Amino acid sequence: MGLFWDLIQQSELDEQKGKADSLEERVKTLENELTKTKELLLKTLKVLEERSGEDINDDGEIG
């Protein structure tokens, strides 16, 4: 009976490790997407400022 219980516990540990790995991958993917979104936002802001001639983000510069 002890061997059976050990197998169940090991299975549960492996399942939790898989969930943790999956979560880490999801967080990494989300962080990458956030970085790309920020880069796109800055590019968009630059073009918008250049076309409108206004300092939209109040950084003291246009573009």
C-alpha cells in the first residue's frame, strides 16, 4: 500500500510542477507581449506627435 501511495503523491507533484512550468511560460509570453505593445505605443505616439505638431505626452518634445 505504501508504494501505491508514493506513486499517487509523485503523480500529484509532477502535475503541480507542470502547472508551475506552464504558468511561468504564460507569464513570460505576457511579458513579451507587453514589451511589444509598449514599443508599438511609443512608435504610434511619435508619429501622432509629428503629424499633429503637438507634444501629446508632455515630455517637452514633439516626436
